[in-house]
Amino acid sequence: STGPSPVHDPKAESIGVTSVTLKWVVNDSASDTYTYRIEVVNGTDGTPVENVTSSKTRAEITGLIPGTPYNFTVFAVAADHVTEGEGSPIHLYTRPSPVLDLEVESIGVTSVTLKWVVNDSASDTYTYRVEVVNGTDGTPVKNVTSNGNRAEITDLIPGTPYNFTVFAVAADHVTEGKGVSKDLYTRPSPVHDLKAESIGVTSVTLKWVMDDSASDTYTYRIQVVSGTDDTPVKNVTSSETRAEITGLIPGTPYNFTVFAVAADHVTEGERVSLFLYTRPSPVHDLKAESIGVTSVTLKWVVNDSASDTYTYRIQVVSGTFVKNVTSNETRAEITGLIPGTPYNFTVFAVAADHETEGEGVSIFLYT
């Protein structure tokens, strides 16, 4: 008798990591008496792997190696279990395993570097596809291909959520493993034009500029550090591009560092810092210790804890005459005055930067 016809249309019904389900069509009138032999050959080196027998026009082949090429040949076998039709071949790859330990190696403002591990024996033949999706609205951004187990994704938007999905791809550049995903935010840009809007005795108001397109989702962390000994004082959070920092010590140096923070409240931009002094308190109990013909000695009191670092500026005004006298202590002798003339003396405490001054306190008197 003639053998069975070759099976036709052999195809993969499903492809797994270590298994493949094949199906095919047989039109012979005697086909309900047939069985089927599937010969499995490793496509990498041509070694026979196994023969699988099936009584139906489909078969699941298990125990395969991930990401590996296989040649499957399906033979219809007559009822005598000996007479075979001509073989019908199908060639395919099993899927790679999902990547393991997907991690973020670094996060930048417009780039992210991911890394992962793959343990499959065929992994030296793999490439990897990284699918990038904008997490704000779910739009696909791009696909990046990598030959190694890391990838740098560039040209991203600052301070924006992204979903990265990594697929291992077999050597046919088609068969992919299951995707493994990571959600994260790029870093916001650093703030710019950081300046003091106002400086008080125990408070400072800072303002800055932020141009990122995602900036309406940002908050800002202001790190306050004592400039005297570098001890952290506190962190202040602001939802706008300005912040008032209160509870500070008069006449004291502070370092204010502003970080833009993405909507996850975790991912921060690079630091931008501003160093400044709070204003000294106004001096009090300003009085004349003595009044001479051409000189006046003034004295005053200062209670600020930082006062041992202060100097004092005494502004002397009479009509259009103005001069400034500097003192290192809480008294000053002003000489070279004109007898019997009215003078206005204003004393300002000056912080250790020789620039930041407290509010002036005045006394009016005649020589």
C-alpha cells in the first residue's frame, strides 16, 4: 500500500520557553487510523533530541532549551505503525526566559541606564528590546535595541514618569521572551536663578526658576544647613518656586540647597545652593556714654548668639554731611564733629560677611 500523504500546514499553535505546541492538517480519508511522529532536532548543531508520538493532529513538545532553534519534522504514520509519509518540516526558536534582576544603574535628567541578568545557555546569541512608554499618558515613545545586558535610553523628558519593558530576543530577531517592566521618573533639571527675595532676622525667602515641561507636577526640597559648623538644620518642602524659611538664628550663615522633586516625591534633580547670612537683630539700649565738644561716645547692647562675630556701622548725619564709622565692639567714639551742631547717629549691626546688616537704630543729639 502507498504511505500516508505528507501532513500540510504544520505551524506552532503556541511557543513557550521550554515547550512548543505544533498543529497540522491531514486530508487523507484513512487519517483517523494514523498516528504521528515528530522528530525534534536541535537547530544549533543538528543533533537529534527526541521523537514524540501523537495520536492527534497536534503535539506538545516539552523539555526544550530556552531561546534555541529547533527543527521539527512531522510524519504521518499508517495503522501498521511502520509505513510513514514524507516528513513536513517546521523551523522555530523557543522563547528566551524573561530577564532577571532588572535594575536601574543610573537615572539622569534625560537618560536612564538599565541593567539585567540572563541565565539561559543560549543567551550569548540574544539581543534585547527595551520598550519605552511615557507613563503620563501611556504613549509609546520608542524601542531601543541592545546587544548586551544593559541599555542606555536617551532623549527623555526631565522629571517625567516612564515605563521600561525589557524583552530578550532570540537569534532570529523575532522570537521574544516575556517582558519585564520597571516604572521610574527621570530627574528634574536643576533649578536656576536661585536668589534671596528677602532676608530677615530669623527668616529668609528664596525664589528660583524652573523651565521643565513637567514642572507643574514638581515639589521642591530646601535643605537648610548651618554655615557655622555644617550641621543640618532642617528640610523645608514647597509646592511653588519660592519658599519662606523661618525659625533661623540672627546674624548667622546658612547654606540653602534647593532640589526639584518629581511627582513620585523621591526622584530629585541636582542640587543648587545659595550661601547667605540672616540679618543681625537691631541693637538696643542705644545711648550716649559721653558728649564732648567735637566728639560723642555711643554705647549699645546686642544679645544675638552670633554677636561675637559682628561689627557695627555708625552712620553720622548732619544736614548734607554724612560719614560712616566702623566699630568692632558695642561702643564707638565719633570724633571730628562741629561744636553745638545737631547730629543723627544710626547704628547697624553687621554680620561676619561685612555685608548683611540689621535694621538701623537712631539717636539724635547735639555736641
